[in-house]
Amino acid sequence: MSVPSIETRHLTKRFGSFTALSSLDLKMSGAKCVGFLGPNGAGKTTTLKLLSDMIFPTEGECFINGLSVREGRKRALADVGVLIESPEIYASLTPNQALEMVADLRGVPVSERRDRIATVLEEVKMRDWADKKVGRFSKGMKQRINIAAALVHDPSVVILDEPATGLDPRGMAEVRDIVRGLKKRNRLIFMSSHILQEVTDVCDEVALIDKGKLLFYDTLQNVTSKFADGHPTIDVGLSHPLADEALLGQVAALPGVTSCVLLEPRRLRLKFSGGPDAQEKLLESLVALHLGVNSLSEPQSVLEDIYLRQIAKGD
Amino acid sequence: MAESPVSSESADPVSPRLQVPGTVDQIIKLTRYQLREYLSSRRFVALVGIVVVIAAIITFIVADLQSNAAVKALLASPDAFYGSFWGGGAGFVVVLSAVFFGGDAIAGEFQNKTGYFLMGLPIRRSAIYIGKYIAAFLASASMLLLYLVLLLLNGVHYFGASAFPWQFLPSLALALVYLMAVLGTTFLFSSLFKTSAYGFVLTAILFLIGFGLLQTLITSVVKIEPWMIISYANGAIGDVFAPTINWGLSGTVTVTKVPLGRGGGFDTVTSYTPGVAEGVVIMLAYFILTAIAGLYLFEREEFT
């Protein structure tokens, strides 16, 4: 049986009396992208920092390619690319120099170094900036260099903490392309993200964590079929805030409506049973209630719906 | 245990072509990169400027006040000149350089988040600490050498190129041992705090004021040899230029009678001068203890 690429056993981290991570057991291997989801403070970054030995577990252990991170960080991190917390790069270095340092310390052979650096700089679209000092770069440009640094040695395991942080929409799309490229090259990517659309686009599996506890870890397909309730969902945009609870009750009582959630003062999420006819009738009824309906749309992602409901359960 | 729900083709195993360099090799590499960072930094340029200004002040004072009795005494022999200006100035340059290069060496990794760039690499924390320490040592030593060269240019003007006292070699070695100790302490403070300013301020206050004050208190109030104070030990840097040198492991005690003024009578003032070997032992002890403590702290410091 092959050794898992990433494994955590009863991984627990406490900061004083606060438990940031509680007995996390995870095992992942294979060439794929695993999305790590959860609200702020859920324990995502804590987990990734534990995996890269930036912080130490209170209990439990974590392993990369079968090697204990705590007992032998040097060997365990040899074949891993890590990007955590958008690090700062020494301001006086150029991307070429920064990546040269990383490649040198990681043992990338001199004969391959120049090509590898050029390749990753091309991947993150920073080749034109290769000889400019990092100190003058924007946050997004620095993040691109950080991504390049995580990939310069062509690792088999890549750990990314919110890689799209600070990037513009084009940059975000490029990160997705990089992740897809890594999957094609048989790499395992373990990536935390707040952007559910990004996770839906590139991840094969998702792990959801909240308050330090793993809620589920499964394929995106299984998660969707297991946690989605099968009812069609629509988001209703309103021209003015819906403050009247009685009116909200009337919406919930409309024929076919199975759930009604006020996501924002001007946005309702409705689930209903039935097909297109039921939807047509529902829309007519909504308009008749004079709620100020000004838009109707399907939720951006089924995952978002599942995410919100799972997190709400724990509150 | 939440396991990977799908058994798919395995990710490529650890690439056999990638051989992570040995720890010593990594320390050398890190030292090289860190030194390059120091040498291209603004603080390096600023420190060069400060050292040049210090040397310029010495040049001006000596040239302008040659008729002054005190300056005359300094110009009486190369030993007196170098003993005074090297002995006094080297310690100051050491402290200044250590504060500039070591004050934020570790704390800055936390505060500026540059540490996150290094911590994901397969490198021992001790290798990072040692590499940064050696780089700071070399950068600081270059300042000491600059000061030495500027002072020698002054000395050559007054005494000629041939009047190069042999004591310079042991004195320079002592200054480098002092640098090791001061940097060790600076790195310890830098590991202790996650804010660079604390490391800077604490080291500067302690070495420029604190230790001197303690030394005076111990000598005059407790009336014992202040062997535990590093500022006492570094006196050996200038003392090797004295007419008689105490190379030993114990200090020299000098009791001086001081007249009490109109009423007549005398009081006695006791002063202590460290033996050279004693100075070395004290400075090495500071270096070893602070290095162990600093490394211990950095090994356990979390990048939260």
C-alpha cells in the first residue's frame, strides 16, 4: 500500500485555552486538487502551518510522503511547495535572485536552475519583471513570485493558503490555470480558499472545517449529491430591504417553497419543489406580494449553498 | 480518519534528482544570500557613513588640537594613539554594527513576514539562525575593518607606515571576539521579541549605557571586580596597547589615592583592569550562553 502524500493523525492545536484545531484526521494521496474550506478562524491556515512546521501541534502528528514533519522537517518538506500567509520577500532581491535562493537551498541542480526559474516565472506571468527589485512590487505581483517560489523545484505536493489573495481577476484565473497544470503533471494540491467558485472550478475534492473540526471530506461530486437537497434554488434580488418578518413568512408560505432564507437585507434565497411550471407560478406570486423583486438568479455555486448550510448548522 | 475518497493515480514520488543540500552547505548558502542582502541595504550605507564620520571627528580633533596636553600625550607614541582611539572606538563600532545588522535579524522575520518565505523550505531552523548570524558577523566585521583602515591612515600620517604596533593583531582578535558576544546577545534579544524595535533598543541601551552603569555600580558600591560584565571584558581591546600587558586569567587591581580637597587627607579609588585571557573567557562565555539561548528560543518560536 502506498504512503499517503499528506496525513494528519489526531492533529490538535491549542493557543492557550483556545482550540484552533481539534483532532484532525486526514489522509490524502493521488494527483488531484483538494479544496480546504471554512470560515475565518476555522483552522485552515493553522492546519497548513502545522503541515509545514511553522507552528507545532499540541497533540497528534502530521506526515508528508510518510515522513513526520516535526521529527524531520528537512526531509519531510523536501518535495513540498509551500505558500502560506502571503510572505514578504527580501525587498532588495529581484524575482530571479529570490527564486535562485530558493532553488539553491532546495538543491535544484545548477544545470536546471535557470530553466526552472524561467518556466515558473512564465507560469506566473512575471518574466518581464524578473530583474526588478521585489520591494517595488504590488501585493499581487509579490504573490505571483510566492507562487513561483512554491513551484520552482517542481514538487509532488503543493500546499497553498489562499493563493489568489491580492490578485486581480486575471491573476485569479491564472492561478486556476496553474493548479490545473499541476494536476495534469500528477501533483497533489492541498489548497485553502474562500473563493468557492475557484474551488468548484479546479478542485476534485473538498474538506470543510469549522471551529477546528472537520465537517466532511469527500469528492466534490459526492458532496454535491450528499448535501444538496435536490430542490431547485433561486436568489431573489430586492429593490429595498425586506424588514417585515410577516412578509417573509408569507414568502415562506407560498405554494412549493421549501425554504426561505434572507441572505442579505436585499437578497432572498428560495428553494422550491416542482419543475418550470412551479417556478413560473412562484415568480408570479413573488411579484404579487410587492416585495420589490428586481432580479432572479441561480446561486453562483451549489457548493456555496452547502457551505453556508453546513456552517450555519454549527452556529 | 477522513481518507482520500477516491483512490486515483498516485502523485509522483519524491523526485530522486532533488538532493537537498547538507545543513553546513545550506548555512553557507544562506550566509551568502543574507550577506548580499546586508551589503545592498540602506543600513549598510548608513553605517559606512557613521564610521566615516567617527573617523573624521578623530582626524579633526587630533589635527586641530595638537597643542592640547591631552592630545600631545596621545601623539607621544603609536601605542598611546592606537590604544586610545582603537580601544575606545572599536567597541562602539561593534555595538553599532551589531544593532544595525543583528537587531532585527530574527524579529524582522516575524514582523516583516519574510520568515514565511524561508520556513517552508527544507532547512533546519538552526541553519537559518546560524546563517543569519554569520552574515551579520561578516557585515559587522567589515565595519570594524573600515574603522581600522581609517584610523591607520591617521596613524600613518603622524607616525609613518612602519609604526604599526604588533598589539593590533591581538587587539583586532579581541574586538572580533567582542563582536561575537555582542551579536550573540543581539540575536538572543531578536529571538525573544517578534518586534524589531525591541531588539534594536534593548541592545543599544544595554551595551551603550546599561553594562557601563552596572560596571560602575559593582566597582564602586559592591567593590568587587566586575568580571561578569561584558563591557569590563572588552576593556582588553585597548589594554593590550598599555606599556605592561596582563595576559592572565585574573584582572589587575589598582588602588589610587585621591586628595579630599581643602580639609586634607586622601580617599582611595579602586579600579580593575581585565587580564586578556580573562576578557576572552568572559566574552566567549557571553557568546556561548546567548547563542544557546537564542537558538533554543528560535527552535521553539512559532510563526503564528
